[in-house]
Amino acid sequence: MRGRAEFRAAFRKGESYLGDKSSCAENASAVNFTSCSSTQGLNNACVGKIPFSAGRSIGRSHTPVRGYSVTSSSTVSAHTAASVIVAVVEGRGLARGEVGMASIDLKTPEVILSQFADNTTYAKVITKLEILTPLEIIMPNTSCEAGNATKLFALITEHFKNVTFTTVQRKYFNETKGLEYIEQLCASEFSTVFMEIQSKYYCLAAAAALIKYVEFIQNSIYAPKSLKVHFQGSEKTAMIDSSSAQNLELVTNNRDSRSGHTLFGVLNYTKTPGGSRRLRSNILEPLVDAETIKTRLDCVQEFLQDEELFFGLQAVISKFLDTEQLLSILVHIPKQDTVKNAESKITNIIYLKHTLELVEPLKVSYAALRSCNTTLLKAYYNALEDRRFGIILEKITTVINDDTKYTKGCLSMRTQKCYAVKPNINEFLDIARRTYTEIVDDIAGMIAQLAEKYSLPLRTSFSSARGFFIQMNADCSTLPSGQLPSEFTKVTKTRNTYSFTSADLIKMNERCQESLREIYHMTYLIVCKLLNEIFEHIHCLYKLSDIVSMLDMLLSFAHACTISDYVRPEFTDTLAIKQGWHPILEKIAMEKPVSNNVYLTEGSNFLIITGPNMSGKSTYLKQIALSQIMAQIGSYVPAEYCSFRIAEQIFTRIGMDDDIETNASTFMKEMKEITYIIQNANDKSLIIIDELGRGTSAEEGIGICYATCEYLLNLKAFTLFATHFLELCHMDALYPNLENYHFEVQHVRSSAGKKEKITYPYTLSKGYTEEKNYGLKAAEVSSLPPSIILDAKTISNHIAKQILVRSSNL
Ligand SMILES: Nc1ncnc2c1ncn2[C@@H]1O[C@H](COP(=O)(O)OP(=O)(O)OP(=O)(O)O)[C@@H](O)[C@H]1O
């Protein structure tokens, strides 16, 4: 048997599987990246070039992408850390306005390309970036040369204040290189993407800069034919601009960014990070294809009808880790063999085994479905029959121990990694593991001896930061001399627990680490060989992660239906909701809000909603937009019955507070929003406008509202327009496609007959409101002093009389 020195030398000689590590990001040494946070301002954006040195992290917010975030709670949080890097480039000269984007999530080996024409507001770029929630945005240095920022650069830096910006020399935005990279890196199953992107120069240019940059900062390269490349035109999804998403509180709550009082919060019962990501992106970009939506609804219906299937699938799905992240790490080839990289690859193989072992239980919980007619579920079942899952698992189990499994807790995971490879594959590894076990036993023995020596209840503990250390539950008073023996060092105390170590234990920890490093290195070489063998089959994991995240989202929709009484939507030419209610208000209030109807058809496509303050107008408008979005992502809807016309865009203009940050006045903000709607709305839009023209005088406000309504009345879009300007209600005489509805309030006099009390039934009725001076009435029930209210009434009567006189003189 050879000695330890020998086998250390042997594994140092051990061939790395990495082979030739030059990749498509070859010779990136010429790259000059400049990074800044937009908060540093534009001038700073162009200074501080970072000389190229591999592995150097650029930008202040790069987070290492190691390990898996496994949620301990049953529901996955929406607030997962940003990990998306996006490259954006705009055409020049005549091509200005043509924008190319490429993005990659560091946790997912998927490149998303898009290219589209954007008008002067660049609303599509901003919306797409909002959806991606980037960690970092890279743009060509020409977009802010010599302090002269292009409009697009200025808008993006203004909008994404907390995102790191990096400028890259324009030459790296090279479409020919982009196409080459995609050809090299795109997995064969996704090769149809070439047909879509071949003449899309800007997204290819963005892809070139992005891939080169990501490989540089990650200090690794992507394995050939390993990435999912996907072209995302904007035509397959409904467009919801970022301010509408904010107004409707789709994924963030306007008052508290961490609050779950959003549509995402209402629907999120997902169990995996992938499912939660999918739900979020669907809410922000609902589908427009009725057939796809229908197949999703069929699944949700199936889950609701078959409890066993629902619980069975949910139980298996919740065991999946982040499959996309697993794939992402699998396709990265590190440029250096470090202990950390070695450990991460071993963790990977354990996660991969864990994931593949779940395919069979997933199929079993599906078994009952073989005869069902739900196309999507059938397709998923067939996809799970893919032989490659079995092939990979078989190969893994020839090398990895059958009982090696993913566990929680750093010590048990360390043990799993240590003993992952079967015995008798490498004799040096077996020796190193025996040594490791002996050291661990010695540590336990030594702590037992110390316990006996000092008659203290000592126990062995472990943390990844400290390694092995000693813990003891005791009160100071129970210690022999009121303090711990001097042999114990680095003492910390939390409540009644002392944690400490000793000089001998530190030495033994070092020996333990040394032997662990040897084990990891040898295991790593074996794992790398195994990964090389299975690499050609791993693309089936793309399908698996797709299935898991989609099922997770659909199960989550079914789960939401069990909490509240939602109904399956229909898709027709009419927007008809019977007794619908606001889903987020229901979650906040913990009781069902008052429900209402809505009916819009091509012949009656414009509703004006009036009513006193606080009567429920905004809530009603938002509830309709939220229901439309829920229906278009394949979820059931809070109503007794509902039918929707697929909306290609959803626009909202809802009165919010002044935007102090951008220093935009209320009026300018609403003008911007309404301009955007007018420029982009078409016959298939759903438009929600609440209180337009409140930022200027009443006469001007009415004028602006009237002209806007006239413009929109000539479209076939479905529009709901809430206003306090009762003058608009008379437009029904001119436009047969306009109808008036209103919310009433009830005035109740107290028994003494003095003070009037207002109650809000929140029910919608036909016609317009008869209420007069309701602003003053609402003020009366507020805490405004009575003397001021009295003054306000007198002045308001006076002005009303003046207006009457003026109009009779005309
Ligand atoms: N259908 C409903 N069921 C229960 N509560 C409701 C309903 N609609 C509104 N409310 C409650 O009434 C409050 C005021 O509603 P909302 O903001 O929609 O009124 P509004 O008519 O738009 O008021 P304003 O004109 O002052 O903006 C909401 O915050 C909500 O708590």
C-alpha cells in the first residue's frame, strides 16, 4: 500500500477533465469593462476601467453563484436575489429605435434574445427590463461617450437606479461573433432558434457582448452545445407596461415592497424556485394564445377534480431543488481547479442524482392520468418517459453510492459529499476517507474526555464556518468556579449555550480539513469523468425543469382556488364578469369584498364610472384588469362566471402620488401615461383610466378627458374610465358605444337627526351618480376642522353661482 505522500503526488498529477479550456470567450484579455452603479451618475459611468484579469468580479453586486437556495417554508418567496445580466444595444442612424437585447440568468443556462422596434418612449425596453429584474446591465460605451448619453442610456440608468451598469467597447457588440457563439453553445434541441435570429443583428450583437462578459466575470466557460437559446418576440404575450404593473400591484406592493399583497402573493403557492419564477414572469407577460391558455386551464381543472393527483404531485414537486440552477452549474466549465470548484461539482452530482430519482415518483403520481384527456399533462407524461433520465441515473449509480442523497444541514451534506463515490473505485480515496473518519472519531473521543475531566455536559457541534467545536448548555452559576476552564478558547455565548474550542481541537480541525481536501480532490476527478460521460444526455433536464416549474405553477393555481371560490374563465368576444371581486383586497381584508358585474362588447366597449370619493371606483377598475390577467395566465378567476376577450395589451392610468424621485409633477406624469396609451392602444387592448386630469384646473381637466375619451371611443378597445367630471357622462348621447355606471353611497342620519353618516355599499348601478358636493361630504367625515368645511361650502356655493351666471350670459 502506498503512503499518503505518494497518493497526494498521484492526484496532483491526475489529469483534469477540463482539457482545452479555451472557449468562445477566447482571449478575452482585450476586453475593457467599465462598471458603475447608475446612482453614481452618468459622469462617473465612464471612468474607472478595470484591467482584465480573469476571475475578478466586476461591479459591486456580483454574487457568487454557488450552492442552491432551498426554501425551508412551503412557499417560495418572490424576492429571490437578482441574478440576470442583460446586454442592450440600439441601432444607430436610421436604425435608431431598433433595440436588441440578450439576457442570461446566472442561475439558469438559458439565453433569451429579443429584438423589437421601440418608439421614442422606449416603453418596451423598460418593461422588458422590469420583467427581467437585472442584476447588471451592459451597454456599448458609445451610448454614453464623453458624458453624452443617448436617450436610451439615460432612460435606463434613470429607471434602474440600483442596478450595476457596465459599458463595453462597441466592437464587442458584434453580430457575426454573436451568431458564432450561439452556433457553438446552443443545445441541439433548441437549434430551431437559428431560423428566428439569423437576420436579427442587434440581438445577436447583444448576445456576443453578453456571453463574452459572463464568461469573463464567472471565470468559467460554457460547455459547447449546452445552452438553451430562445428568441422572445413580444407578439406571443400581452404587453403590460411597467407603470401599469406597478399600479395594479402585480408583483410589488406600492406601499411595502416586501408585502405579499400583490397578485403574485395571491397566486403564489409554488414549492420550487423555478415555479415561483415562472409565475412571476407569467403575471407580467400573460399569454395571448387562447389554445395554450385552455390547455393550462384543463390542467387546473383536472387538479381540482382529482384530489389524490393534486396532493400526490404537489408532494413530489416540493422535493425538487432548483433544477434550472443545477443545469446552469452543470454547463459551466471552471477555468481553474480549486477546492471550492471541486466541492461544488460533487454537490452538483448529488443534486443531479436527487433530481433524477424524483422522475419515477413523478411518473407514479401521474399514473392515474394515462387515460385522461388533458393534452398538456399527457405531453408531460410522455416527456417523462424519455430514456435519457434512466441512462444518466444508471451511469451515476455505477460511481455514486446508492444511499448518497441530498440532505439539509452542512455536516450531513459534508458527509454525503465525502462518501459520495463508491468504495473500491480509487484505493487512495478509500484510505483518505478512513483517515477522515479516524480524525472525526478522535475529535468525538477528545471532547468526551474533556467532558469527563471537567465534569461538564460537553457535546460536539459543527458549522461550516468553525468546523468542529464544543457546545454546552449551562448557566454560569453551574460552572465549578463560575467560569469555563482556561483550556477553552474563542468562547461565545447565546442564551444558555456556550460555544468554544481548544488548541488541540483547532489542530484536529486542520487535519480534518486537510484530509477532506484530499478526498474532495479525488472525488472531483471521478465526478468530472462521470459528468463527461453523461454530458451528452443532460439536455433532457431542460425539459424536466420546464415540466416541474409549469406543474408547480398550475398546482399553485389550483391551490389558490381551494382558498377562495374562483371560477374557470371562458374566452369569447365579450368581457363579462358576473359577481367578480378584487383578489388582493380579499387577501388583505381576510373576507370576501363586495362583488360586482361588468359587461363590455364590441357595440358597448366604453364605460364611464362615476361615484363619490371612497365609493369603490378604483378598486372596481383594478379588479377587472387583475381578473383579465389571471384568466390569460391560465388561472381561475374570482367571480361566479366570467368570459374574456383576449387582450393584447393592458394599459392603466391610475392616479398615484407625485413621483418625487423623478421630480415629475402629477400632471406631467399623467400626460406621459396617457400619451403612451394613445400611441400604443389598438382594438384588442384593455384600457383602465382612473381620474385623468386631476393635476390641472377643472375646465382643462374636463377638456383633456373629453378629447381623450373621443379618441378612445373610436377604437374597439375595451375602456373603463372612472372620473369625477360628471360632464363626461353626457357623451352617451353622441356615442352609442358608451355607457354610464356609478357607485352610490348611502347617507344615514343619526337618531338625533343631526350628524349625517355615510355608508359605502360598493355596488355598481347603471347611469351616473346624482351625488352633489361629495368631496365636501367626504371631507365632513374626515378629521378636517368644521370651521374649514363651513368656509369650503360657502366658497364652493359662491363659485357655482358665478359659473351659472356666466353660462347664462353666454
Ligand atoms: N367592492 C368592495 N368591497 C369591499 N371594500 C371595498 C370595495 N371597493 C372598495 N372598497 C374599500 O373602499 C376603499 C376605497 O375604495 P376606492 O379607492 O376604490 O374608492 P374610489 O371611489 O376610487 O375613491 P376616490 O375617488 O377617492 O379615489 C378601498 O380602499 C377598499 O378598502
